[in-house]
Amino acid sequence: MTPPTRPAPMLVIDALGRKCPIPIIMLAERIREVPIGETIAVLADDPAARTDVPAWCTMKSQEFVTATDLPQGWSFLIRRSY
């Protein structure tokens, strides 16, 4: 049985090579570009993003869906809640 697939994010923010808090700033600036209920992927390779992205989602009442390892860094999936 194959695991369920997630739909592709509506927006991908490439923050690879950027130091925190830049990935969070990029996410905060662009989250309103997608409708409520849609997802955004943030690509980041700064280790601080592993804690900063989920913490930002909690602080801003947005849904942190998952973090996926990439060959370099991670892809963080966030669903816009409001």
C-alpha cells in the first residue's frame, strides 16, 4: 500500500542559502498570496529554520504540516489557516 500523496504546494519559497530569520521573513511576506487552506513550501538550509518555522507557525496560528529532508536542507510545508 502506498502512502497518500500530498497535493503540490501552491507556492514555493526558495530560501536556500539564506540565514534565519530571512526564511521566516519571506514566509510572512508571502503567505497571503495563497488562499486559506492552501499550502506553501519553504525551502531552507539554515539549521535554525528547523525550529524557527514550526515556532512561527504556532505564534501566527498557521498550520505546520511537515518537514521533509532535501539533499541540501529541508522543505517545510505550511497550510494557511486564516
